[in-house]
Amino acid sequence: MAKRGRKQKSKHQEKKTTHFLLDDEARKRRQAVVDSVVRLAEPLCQSEGLELVHVEYQREPGGVTLRIYLDKTGGVTLDDCVDVSRQLEDLLDVHASDLPPYRLEVTSPGVDRPVGKLEDYRRFTGQRARIRLAEPVDGRKNFTGVLDGVSEEKIRLKMDDGIVHLDFSDILRARLINFNGEH
């Protein structure tokens, strides 16, 4: 008679769990880099009369990219981007020298403006947005709809089938769709 024990996980299940943990760890490391860059870039942008819209740190086909989005009344110029890029490179060399190699890009937000701060979700109420979550809500991670405000760090998004409430802390990426002006 064979002994019965606990059912063992298949190799696929083990890989899936390990992959999830690595994704979560990688997300936390990326967020720590972004937070560090924001702390350095925010005062620089303010001193130049610019708004730091968003910071992305992600792996792309050409390697790792650190992308800084800037804005100001009347729009961002190429000179604005160049000035911030040069100054930020120096700051990062001194205060974030432990970062792995990356490519720095400083740019304007464009028509698919990133939304990264809680106050931006309030500011852009009524605008169409595309939001991707880390954790699924009702079996979905990707949502498109009209921003309908914020309550208790939950983003309200009007969709065809009603309003969905998304945790701000679960948002991986959010962008306005075809945004065409200051707000």
C-alpha cells in the first residue's frame, strides 16, 4: 500500500509562483528607483519652472530606459528638455551612482499623457484614460474609460458597463487618451 502525502506542485506551478515573486520584487525595485529619481528631479524641475509629470524606469528592447516627462504652461521646448537632461545626469551620477546602466530620455507628455500622481486623477476628471493594474479586478488588468474622480485613494473610472473603483497603489501604468491641451 502506497503512502499518501501532500500533493506536490507541478514544475509549471512552481515556475508560475517563482515568476510572480520575481515580478513583484522587480516591481518594488523599479518603484524604489522611480521614487529616488523623483526626489532628485522634482526640485530641479520646479527651479526651472517645469512640472515633473511622470518618471518611468523600464526594460525596453534597447536596454533599460529612464524616461522623464515634463510639462509647463505653453508647452515644453527642446531647450527645456536638454537643460533638465544635462542637470539631471549630473545629479544622478552623484546621488544614484548605484543604478545599473540606463538610457536617459527627457520628453514632453504628448497626446497620451501619463497619469502618475493621485492629484492628476482629480485634475483630469472627465478625460478618457487607459489604466493597467498589477492585480486583476473582476478578472481584468486593463481598463479604458473616463476618469470620474478619486475617493480614499481609489480611482473611479466610468466604463460602458458602469463605474469601476481601482486602487491607486495597484496601478502600473495610466495614460490619458488623445489629450489635447492644458488642464
